[in-house]
Amino acid sequence: MSWMTDDITAKDPVSDLKTLLKTGAAISVPGVNDPLTAILAERMGFRCLYFSGAAFSASLGVPDIGLFSIDQLLDSVKWIARSTNLPLIVDIDTGFGEAVNIVRVVKELEQLGVAAVQLEDQVSPKRCGHLDGKQIVSEQQYVEKLKAALAARKNMLVIARTDSRDVYSFDEAVKRGTLYRNSGADVIFPEALETIEEFKQFAMSVKSPLLANMTEFGKSPLLTVKNLEYLGYNLVIYPATGQRIALGAVKKVFANIRDNGSQISSVSDMMDRSEIYDLIDYEEFAELDNKIAPKITRKSGF
């Protein structure tokens, strides 16, 4: 159902996410950067969604180095958050600045119905979590940012991401993960762990709900959700999977048009018009228009 034609007052995404975390099962969380993909994910049975800063940056045609603004983020998230009933986790990178910026973005995202924000401990400008050359702030600096986010939120969850495994060592990642949890973070996200054993040891050492990043072409092995559940992880994100597969498909059909003068060989790979209309509730909008238009016409005297 569309947000324009359905009653969405009953949405409680934070409670829904908390309930998912309490099950003990690992939840697959696909990355979405537009409402249509979010609606598709919900229709397919996913129970939680993820908005990736890296994928959003790529959609704007820029690298993941903190180039988009708070307002650009808020505008995009607004459309996604109201398009489904699923809890949405939003990557806010390093928080867009210092404590006051973090307070602003947390409060505004919570007003939009976001279930959780993810805050990382890189310096700004940051880099993609699976690239070399990253730098991180001191423990004290990050904890101050984390506490600003915690103080600003009413109910939404705060996910603390540490990039210290790649910058320093696995032991440093465990140390920081424990510190961030003890400082109030609801979920800990160790970025760029490099082996199955590291995933296992981190979960054994850091007593917290945990998030695992199964991004492709990165430094972490691609493990199944069942593997990660067994190891002790609760949320498994696929931040850019949809974007990457979509770009691959677009590249293929564009090549067919360029080289062969036709898209015919790619038509079987497409979602057809009726499926897309079903996703966007085209008939409901038409019905809404038919109900409203006669009333407006009568009132205006036409």
C-alpha cells in the first residue's frame, strides 16, 4: 500500500527492529537507495532495510568520501522511509561534523521514522570501509560523538561501527567494540574483518548485538546468513548488492543497444510494466484520483 493511500500511523519501526534483534536469528538486510527498491524488498519478504552512504554517494556520481550534505541525505531517506513499513537503518558516516551536527541528523532522521542510525569512527573526510588509507579518530573523540547521538535519540537505535581492524589490528577492533558497547551503543559493527575466525572471535569477545557487512569485492569473506547466525551475528547487510547488479544489467542492455541497435535480447531480463505498476500501486492512485477529482470539480463550479 502507498503512503498516500494507506494509514501509516501504526508504524513502529524501532520496536520492530528491537523485536528482530531479540529473536537471536541473523536477519538479511538488503541495501536500498530508492523507494522502488525498498518496496520490492518488502514485497519479497525482507524484514529490515539498509541505506548505505557509499551506495548513495555512487548514485550521485561521487566517491564515498563524505561529499553529500545532511539535507541531501534527509530528502532521499524521507521518500524511502515512508514507502514501506519496514525498519530502516541509515548510514550517517562520521556524523557530518561534530556533536551539534550529529544531534541534528539523528533528530531529523528519527522524525522521518528511521529505526536506527550507524555512526563510524573514521576521520572526516572518510573513505569506503574496504579501501586502504583509512584513518580513525581517538577513542575519546568517537565516544563523545556516540554519546551525542545517544542523547539526541528518543527511541531509535544507534549502531557503532569501528574501522580499527583495518587501520590498527583485530585486537584494537575488539577493544573498541567493547568500549562502544559499554558507552551505550545498541549494536556493534566491526568493519572489514578478514577471516571467518575473526568473525567468530569478535562475536565471542564483544558481548553485544552484532552487524556483519557482506559487501562484495571487499576485505571480508562472503559468508551465508546461516554461517553468521551460528557465529553470533544479528544483522547481515548487503549495502550495494542491488546497485551493483542493477548497474551490471544496465551496462549489458546499453551495450546491446550500442552494438546491435536493439534491446530485444535483454527484454526477458526486465521487470515488465505490470509488475512495476503493481509495486507503485498504480491502480490505487487512479482510484484515489477518481474519488478526489469529482469533489474538486463540484466545489470549483466546473
